[in-house]
Amino acid sequence: MDGKHVMKQPNVHLLWDKAISLLDGEVSEISLNTWIKPLEPIGVEQGVFVLSVPNDFHKTFVDQYTSLIRNALKAAGSADYEVRFQVGPAEPLSHMVEKKPQSPTTSNEAFGQASLSRLNPQYTFETFVVGSGNRFAHAACVAVAEKQGGRNFNPLFLYGGSGLGKTHLMHAISNFICENYPDKKILYVQCEQFVNEFIYTIKENKYDDFRSKYRNTDMLLIDDIQFIEGKEQMQIEFFHTFNALYETGKNIVLTCDKPPQSLASLEERLRTRFSSGLIVDIQPPDYETRLAILRRHAQQNNVSVPDDVYEYIASNVASNIRELEGAFKTVLYYSMLAGPITQDVAREALKDIIQPSATRKLSASLIMDIVGNAYNVTVDDLKSNRRSKEVALPRQIAMFLCRSLLNMTLPQIGTEFGNRDHTTVMYACSKISEDLAVKPDLMRQIDDLKKRITG
């Protein structure tokens, strides 16, 4: 460790006190007292000044002051530190340093040990809210984390729309293994990083370094694997990396925005390998899950929120978890100016996000759009001749909803869905009606869709 970048704790506190005095006047008094003074210095390591923040809400808001804090620290002590915020009490720095795999080192930083330093310590199995749409995915990830090795659930392929929790589960697997199996070498990367490293490999002719990094690991986790579509050389390299890991009993976990069969520009041999393990889809959270997520965020941020506010947000923001969390944070921010959180405050805060239901005209197009978003398929998919399960089920549900909500005739529905015969529509509506009697999860999904369609 570079000695000039390491400070003893007393000096860290003195430096922070001086930085605060310099910030007095640079920001308003209320901002200084509300956001900056509650921060506590933890320590300095490798040029990074780490500050403790009380909760996620505070961290999100104080991020905007990062540059000011960095400049104040530089003026206070002459060293130019990067600034990082850690949620939670100000524990000693040695307790919060993230564990990293002991992968082979190289002469170039492009193949350094950056894989696990990007893990979010808040993304664990315990903080993941389980509901009907993600229960199977959560269970599969726990099983892989607890029983790494061998060919069970290998590869594990998670797919679903943006903001549904795929990345959270990837981080949860990695964090669990770091905590419980510290000797395991695990490598988590986003596909964009993987692709960029391969481009660098080609440019610098560093194939041995690249292969050593990605093939000498006990578990490889790649987020958003769809980004290798259309990249022929990248696919060839990943094919051999996949085989090298699989044949030696190492685990591979992949996430994607669609199932392997829908990766049209992916080599067939890769598509086949992606399909050879366990494929799990993640659906948008149902109403009850959305309520649980909102309550979890309120608890994490130590705020009291009335039940009718939870219900208002959960009923009107249903597409994905990320948007749900964003709406909740917007209400929290707004309440700082408007007073205690009430449903009226929430309505005003979200008026540009949630459109009044009166302006919404029910139609087959609206139903197809909402159902398509919920199941991560396009309206064109619903109208197409594709018969795969990931398209057939939402198509049948959309037909059923057109019949039950709009009272359309069978021929009218058939016309809307790519000029299908009325007998096809009849079969779809009958099948969904029968399944509703024996599948509680399907009933919850359709009730949730009805709320979103009718506003």
C-alpha cells in the first residue's frame, strides 16, 4: 500500500473537520447541516477517502456534493482523494474493504482484480424481496451460491426486463460466496466490461492474460450477456471460455434481457450451451411484492409512510423495481419541502410520472402494450406467429383481457392479434379461464394487469 495515501484515524477526523469548515459558505447552511455534517470519516486507503452515511436515502442525495467534498479535502490537506460513501455505521476501514478474488496478476491494469470491487454490499439474498414473479429465480441463485461446482443448474441463465432484480441476484451470489467461501475464486463482470477487455486483448495481443483471468476461476458471472450478439470474434472466444469452465465443473451464471432462443444473432452452438442448464425468467413484481419493496425502503431510510401512500405508489408504478424505487425516492425528496408524507404529497410529487387515469382510453392496443411490457415481449411479438412459451402465454392473457375488459367479439380480437381465426381466440380465453381456477400466481398476475390497464 502506498504510504503517502494512508493516514491514521485521528488525522482523518482532523482532516474532515477542516474540510467541513471550508465547505461552510460553499453550500447553504441547511444543506451543510442536513447532508454533510452527519457524514463520518471511516478512513483512507489507496487514495480513497471513505465516509459513512446513515442510509441509502442520504447517500443518494449527498452524491451531488462529491466534487465539493473532494475539493475541500484537497484544500484541507493538499492530497487529491477520491470520495466514497458507505451506508451504515462508521466501522473501521478494515471491516468494510470488499473481498477480491486471487486471480492471476498481470503487468497491465486492464486485467487487474477489478471484478469484485464493484459489488454492492447492499445486494444480498436477505435484502432481495421475494414474490411470485421472482421466487424461482431467487431459489435457483441461492442453490448455486450454496452448492457451487458440478453441473447442477450449470449454466444458470436468468432473463427478464430491465430493473427486475437480475443484477441484485448476481451480486447476492457473489457476496454470499465471498462471505462463506473466501477461498473460492469468483469473477463478476458486466458484459460491456468483458467486451471492452476483449477489444483491448486484440489490440495489445494479450490473449494469454485474458484467458488466464476468465478461465482460472471457480465461478464466472456475466451480466447482460446479450451484448455479445453480433460480435463474431467475441462469441468464438466466449465459446471456448464457456467450455473450459464447464468441462472442469466450474459454475457459469448469466443474465440477459431475453431467453437464449430469442438471441437471433448469437451462434447456434452458444445458444445451445446457454439452454443446456437452468433457464429462469423473472417477471415484474405483483402488487403485494411492490408493497413489500416500498415498506423495505421506508424501513431502510427510517421514515414513516402511511399505508395509503404505499398503495398509491404500488398501484400506479408497476413496470419494474427500479422505477418503483425511483418513485419512492421522489416522494421522499418532495416531502422535505412539502412536509409530512401524505397521499396528496405523493400525488403532487409523482404528477409527471403517474398520468391521471381519466386520460387513459381502454383499447386492445393499450392491453397489448401493458401485457407486453409485463412479460418483456413486444406488441409485434404478440401479433406474430411465434409459438414459444414466452410469447404464447402473454398473447393468451392479452386476448383474455380484451374479452373480459372490453367485451370484444372473438373475430374482433382475432383481427387485432394478426388476423387470427376466432377459434384460436376462443381456445386462448378458455385456457386462461381454466388456469385461473387452479393457478393462484396467474390469478395475481392478471389482477395486477387489470389494475394497471384500468388505472
